[in-house]
Amino acid sequence: MSDVADRVRKIVVEHLGVEEDKVTENASFIDDLGADSLDTVELVMAFEEEFGIEIPDDAAETIQTFGDAVKFIKEAQQ
Amino acid sequence: MFDLTGKSALVTGASGGIGGAIAEALHGAGATVGLSGTRTGPLEELAGKLGDRAHVLPCNLSDAEAVEALPRQAADAMGGLDILVNNAGITRDQIFMRMSDEDWASVIEVNLTSTMRLCKGVIRPMMKARWGRIVNISSIVGATGNPGQANYAAAKAGMVGMSKSIAYEVATRGITVNCIAPGFIETAMTDKLNDEQKGGILGQIPMNRMGSPDEIAAATLYLASPEAGYVTGTVLHVNGGMAMF
């Protein structure tokens, strides 16, 4: 299970250029990690690619934090 | 300069005079081209003339589902999609007081809404590639207005506002979005004008001649090229001086 979190964290760190320890459960991509709205779209695209899932636009809008992303991806994989 | 080797370009309205010239120019610069349009015959003919690196991708731009599917079809056929040229357009001229909702809606749908849908479809792969060129073919009429063309002028002006907004949003990703606004260009459409009409038009053009499709194609090639990487959100007017901005 932690595998998903690690892979998501790696994507976030690479894409947003932030320190790994900043990417905590409740870290908001926009408020805490300095993402702009286009970055969040690109993160979702990267998640889709990494995990081979489709994240529809309305679902993508609910993914605000690192924890949201991990939770969504785990559920999508089941 | 203006080398497009290894790039893939989708051109709508490639069965028409301007679209065909644009496809030919991009192809001549080394790009693989996807020729889209409603009439398959002229597209096949153009593809045959161009030879390698030309793909025929018929699409009815008033069919929303077909439009949404087009970018993916084009990317699959060409192995990528780096350049989009929205050139297709229709007219349903009528004086404004007699213009029906249908005349209005069909022109907005094909000229503006389909452009929006195609832009949306290509931005995802362009963002991933960190490179992209969108060239929307607007019209002088979008800037000056024209009697009998309230629908067409609205669509073409709308294209400019939309292009500038998208240009803002994707500027940091290496994607540029620009418009070209042709004036009067020698095509099948303007061939239908009689001498008196032509004379009237020429009188308004400082260069005293119509433009050629190749002159629009050259402007498109520039905006599609790596060299135009710092040009975004602009409208390039190609009109012989007919209107100066």
C-alpha cells in the first residue's frame, strides 16, 4: 500500500520541485506546495500515466492534497 | 530557418484553397501533415500530390463527437501532434435583421466551437511534450466587421479572444497560440465575385491586389516554427494594408 504513496510522492517532488518531507498527508498542492492550477492538471496527467488509470475532470477537482491523490488512486486500482 | 522536420501538424479545412496551401507549406518544411476536411476527394488528391508524410483525416466539424475524436486520430496516424492549424470555416451570410438563429448557430459551431474543441484536445499532448503551436485562422472581418456577416465576424473575433486566453494559460509550457487574420485572398470563394465586386474590393486595398493562399501559408509556417517561440497571443494581419492595426 505504501508503494502507491511513494510513487505519488516521487511524482510530486519531481514535478513541483519540493523537498520530500514537505509532501505530507494533508499537504495541499496549491496552498502548501506552490502548484498553480495548470500544475494540478499536469499532476493528474502524470498520475494517470504512472498508474494506468483514468481520472475524470470532476474527480480531478476533488484531488487537492497529497492524501487525496493517494486515496483516489488506491480506490481506482481496486 | 523554419525547419519542421520531425513535427506533426493537423490542418483543418485542408480541402480548401488556404488550408491546402498551409498543408503544403508545412509539409515542404519537413512536417508530417494530417489533412482534415469534409470532402474526401480533394484531401486524397492533396495527399497524393504531397506523397510521404501526408495523412487524410476526414471530419465533419459540426459533429461534436467526431471533432473530439480527431486529435487522437491524428496523433495515432502521425505518431504525435505538435502543430494545430484551425483553418476550416463556413459562411452563412445574411443581413443581420434577417439572420436566423440557425444561420448564427451553425457558423458559431463550426468556426468557433470546433476550434475550441480541437484546441482542448491537442493541449494535453502538447503540455506533455513541453512544445506546441496552435495557429487559428481568423479573418480581417473579425476585427473590422462586415455587413451581412455578423455571425462570421462574431466567430472570428471570438477566436481571437479565446486564443489570447489560452495563450496566457499555456505560455509556461512552451505552447504558443496565435491567430492569422487574412484579408481578401484568391480562393474559390472570391472567384465567384464579379468584376465590379472585385473592383470595389481592390479599391480598398492599398496594394491593389488580392492575396494568395501561399501568403497565408507563409505566415502560418512562421508561427508554427521553432523560431516563433517568443510570439504568442498575437494576431498577424495579412491583408495588403486593407486594415492596419
